[in-house]
Amino acid sequence: MAEALFRVAHAGPQVSVQDGGRPGLMRYGVPASGAMDRAALTIANLSLSNPAQAPCIEVSRGGLTLEALSGKMTVAVAGGGFIVDLAGTRGGSWSVLTVSAGQTLTITSGPWGSWTYLAFAGTIDAPLWLGSHATHLQSGLGGGRIVTGQTLRIDNPQTRDTRPIPCPIWARPAHLLHAVPGPQQRFFTAETLQALTTSRYYLTDAYDRMGVRLKGPDLTPQNALAIPSQPIVRGSVQVAGDGVPTLLFSDHQTTGGYPKIATVLAHDTDRATQLRPRDAIRFRLVTAEDAILIARQQARAIQRYLDTLR
């Protein structure tokens, strides 16, 4: 079988193999994990005619440098506003490139975004765990962290036409997040709920694949510190006893006892992952019926775009 080999000359923190995630196992305490920005992973894959949820390398702002040791293959980079350097030629993410043996591919943080996705026209040789290559970063289970010095093997490498990938407006970071109330909004006063929707919150440096703590007015819950542990979903706005909210992302825990004041819609959660510490956000609470309409509108816009990639 043909293969292409890369040496990882540099890998920043939180760089890992991710795919569409590991759904259906949270009942057993297994987080879904998967890409922080699921739409960007899909775009990178479809740009190469890969399956939409195929494994990619998720690159954080810490960056990634790969030295091509053998083979020739096409890659796609999508997500965020990162800088991509191939053999001394600089460009941006949102591009399809062909890498040959002897060349160096470097991805570094650019003007916006926190995550970008490197897809391969081939198959990443990475561990499969419970049916998915998605890496649960805290445990390392799944496809695995990408670390400096390791060798990556891509089986069945292929070449494609190189070209830019159009960056849709809905792939940019979202500063206004639509959310449905709850599921434990009953533990918050009307004044606290109003503070959530009328105040500006800021992302802090307490930010990883599990979630990000927010800085802003306290959202102190009432009589909620002894509630039973309950299921948690991606996009939950969980509030600790000190009133500090946390927006939960891909590697979130499966259960918890802190009340959730709101749940951010799925695509808005993807866009929120592309924000950076000290970026500001606001929450807009919508009804369940309105959330369905918004989600359908977003899905139609995404599908129209993806159809052009195919």
C-alpha cells in the first residue's frame, strides 16, 4: 500500500486527531469529543472528497509544523484565520495544497480564530477507540495527541486540484449566541436571567476542549448546590456555586451537579469555539420553537455551501 510520511517538527498544545465525534455513548460516561468546530472539519474533508466526518488534525493556536519525509499528497486547511506556509510560500487557511517529499508545511495562528483543521487526501494511521478516531484530550484516548517528534503515516495518499476554499460568513466567530433557557433556569432569579441576556461576557484564559469560563456579572444560583447530578450536553452554560458561568465544548463531562442556566444552539456553539480569550459575547434567549426555526435556517445555509464543495 502506498503511504506518505510526515515528521512532526512542532506541535502546539491541544493539537490532536479529531473526527465527527463519538455519539451515543454518553449514557456510559464517554464524552462525544470530536471537532471543536464541526462545520470546519466537514468543509476540510469535503474539499478533498473525503467523507464529511473523516479524521483530521485539529490545530490550535499553538500551531503545527510537518516535514514531508516521503510521498506526495494533497491536503486541505479550513477553519479560523490561520497562516499556512508551504515550502516558503505563505497563504491563509481555507486552501487546498499539494505537499511533496522534502517540503515543510507550517500552520500558525493568524488574525482570527482558535482552531483549524488539516485534512488529508488519504487515511490517517491513528488509533480507533469505541468506533471513532476522536481524541478525548484529558485521557488521550482515541486518535491521540499530536506531539513534537512523532511520525505521521497517511495511507493511500492521493493528489487533487489545488485551489482556495471560499470562507462563508457563517464560519466566522459569533459574538451573539442564541440559546434556549435551562434546563435548570428555575434555580435562577428573574434578575439573574435578565443579567445573562443584557450583559456582556468575556472569554477567559481558562479555555480548553472541555469549555471556557466566562467573565461578567455573577449568575449565582439559588438553593442549587445539592441538586442531583444530571446529563450535560455540548453548549450548556453551566454555573458554579460562585456564580461564574462556563460554556461547555466538545470534551465536556457527561454529568454534573451544577445548574445549567441556558443551552447554546449547536451551530452557534461551533462559531463560539472560534472566539479567543478576552473576546466579548452576548446571549439571546429564544423559545424552543424559535430555536428549531433558527437551526433549520442555519442548516439550509450550510447545506447550500457544502453542495458547492461537492
